[in-house]
Amino acid sequence: MKLSSCLIALAVLLAGCGESRQAAAPPPAKLFAPQREALDKAKGVEQTVNQQAEQQKQEAERQAE
């Protein structure tokens, strides 16, 4: 009787320690998303500034001729 009680208790403990089948966890938050957005915006501004500088350079060269 004692052996069967121990086996039942062991089976219950092992079943309790098994893998849980809970609902899937939500996806993790996007890390550094605001920083990436700021970096992308800065790259866009840099491209605009470079284009304007190139246009000014061409205009200056054209006027120098």
C-alpha cells in the first residue's frame, strides 16, 4: 500500500512538472524601435542636405563660368 501511494504521488508530481500548454506569449516588444526611427529620419535628412549641397556646388560652378 505504501509503495502504491508513493508511485501515485510520484506520478502526480511528474505530471505537474510537465510542459504547460498555455496560450502563446505575445511577441516581444521591439527593442530600440524609437532609436531606429530617429536614425532612419536622420539618414533621410542627411541625404536631403547632401543633395542641396551638391545643387549649390553645381550652381556656383555654373556661375563661375
